[in-house]
Amino acid sequence: MEKELEFKEIINIIQNHRQNAYRKINEELVTMYFEIGKYLSEKVKSEDWGSKSIDKLVLTIKSQYPYLKGFNRAGLYRMIQFYETYRDNLIVSPLVTQLSWTNNLLILQGTKTIEEKEFYIRLCIKKIIIRKENSKDKYKSKMKKQTAGRKVLGDIAPKFAQLNDDVLFGEVWSRESELSLRDRSLITISALFSAGLYPQLKAHLQIGKEHGLTKKEVVEAITQLAFYCGWPKAWSTFPLIEEVYGKEAGELDLSVFPVGEKNPFGQYFIGQSYLYRLGNDQLPLFNVTFEPGCRNAWHIHRFSSGGGQLLICVYGKGWYQEEGKKARALRPGDIVNIPPNVKHWHGASKDSYFQHLAIEVPGVDGSTQWCEPVSEEEYRALEE
């Protein structure tokens, strides 16, 4: 037993130093990209170099140093952008070396203001992994089994009903590896709009909403199609869109707090949510907006000491539940004290928008562990 404990200590030493080595290598790589960006930026601004000089540099690296990867034209201009974004910010620039180059690029290209960038850099440092929306299979939408054909036409046209449910939706729509459900919905809506088939169009607007098409995207598509398929068709379609989608969060006056932009951590939510940072000077403070039926996945705020989260409900109806306990209905004015290291979820009720302020309680070694989504069965079983 003593020998096994000694071996474990050796393994821990190896793993700790390997992690430190990876961290140092990453710091050097990000620092290198920053310095290259600085050099190129100054050359271009002094007019010593133009775009042709950058092209010649790319060709030189490719022909004489083929083992150096990532230094193509796009890569070099990203380094310039990286340097010019953070060079004058004494708070943010030291933080970027703590992130991988990939995460730095995701934040650089996916945010607008330096305040947003700082916010997401700090979240990454706290081990919340940034991924593209819908990157995890368990959070992707799946094509629901269709029975509409059999219900409506099963008696009069049983074969047609079977082909509709089992082939069109069961096989063609389910080929998500070739084309996503969202894109299939957009194509179908466009086809039905062009044909003027409004009853079917309304049904597929609802399906498109379930597959992630936003009201803004559908309106934009119909606006463009109106030039090709007919102006009166657009007039007939916009009321259907309003009927299916209603008012979206950004169009509504909910609480006094801004709705913000789409939540960048949407892959951990079922439904659409929005995030607005209210402050970060003393404590991180955010307003989170959930559309009806939206909720986050089960998750845990991990801390070695202290920590946790405080929710202050400011609009609508929502839910909060800890693992092993009954769900708690939430209304404006309710306060939820979420202890550290407790598995839980929160979100809107099925028929109401919901907003809460989220305040992070200070603690040591904080991180968020995302778990499985709240199933449709669990959610629908809640009692108002």
C-alpha cells in the first residue's frame, strides 16, 4: 500500500509538470503571435509594407520554411488584429496568454466591445469552455417522429400518410449529417412561400422555430424572396410569422434591465436565452433572459472554498431546482441562493418570458461543470 501511494505521488509530479509545460508553451505561442502582429502592424502603418509584402512573406515561409504552419495570409492578418485590439489595454493584454490561440480567436471574432472580450476571456480562464453553438450532440435538436400524415390522412390515403411520416420526415429530414434541421426548415419554408401554400407554410414556420430559426432570420428570408416570388405573398406571410413567433425578447419591454445579445453559451440551454453584462467592477453581474420554455442544463458551480451564485428574479415566471429536491416556482422579487458544488438548473416557465439577475459569489478556484440537459419529460411534469 505504501509503495502504491509513493507511485501515485510520482504520477502526480509528472502530470503537474506536464501541465505546467503545456501552459508555458501556450504562453510563448500567444506571445509570439502578439509580437508578430505588432511588427506587421507597425510596418504596414509606416507604409514600408503593403499587402504585396504580406503576400511575399507568406510565399517565403511556405517555400523556404514549409514546416511552419499557420502563417498564411489570413493567419497573419488575424495576428495584426489581435495586437491592435489589445495593445493599449493594460488589464486585458496580460490575460490573453492564459488562453489557447483558438479560444482567443473565437473571442476576438465573436465579440464587439473590449468589455465583452474581457468578460469572455475571464470566463475561459475560469475553465468554462467556449464552443460553437450546438457543438455537443446531446444539445442538438433531433427530428421528432412525425405522425401528422397518419392522423389526418390515415383513413383516406394510408400509403401517402405512411410515405409522409416514414420516408419524407423519417428518412429525408433525419439525414442531419448531410443537412441540418434548421437549414432543411429554411429551404422548406422558402418553397412553400414561393408556391403560396399558406396552411403548410404556417406548420413549417412552427417546425422551423423548433429547429432554431429565429423570427429575424425568417423575416429576412421572406423579404428577399418577395422580390422573386411576389410582393402579395410576403404580405400574406408576415402575419403568419407574427402568429407563430409572437414578440421576441429583443422586441419586448420586460424589466428595466436590457435584454442583451443571444447567449454565447447557448449550447448549454434548451430554447433561446440572452445575456447582458450589467457590471464587473466589484462583482460580476448579469441579466439573463429566457424565452418561454427555455432552461439551462443541469450544472454545478465548483469552488474549493466560498463561492456560489445569487439569483434575483426581475420579470416573468420561472423555475429553480436542485438535484433531489422539488422544483421551486419563481416570480419577480424572489431571491435564490445557490450554494457551491450543488447540481441545479433554472429557466422560464413554458408560457412566460423570465429574467433574473445573476451575481457570482466570490470564491476560490471557481469553474462551471455542465451536465445533462433537463429532459422534456422532467420539464413538462412541473406543476405551476
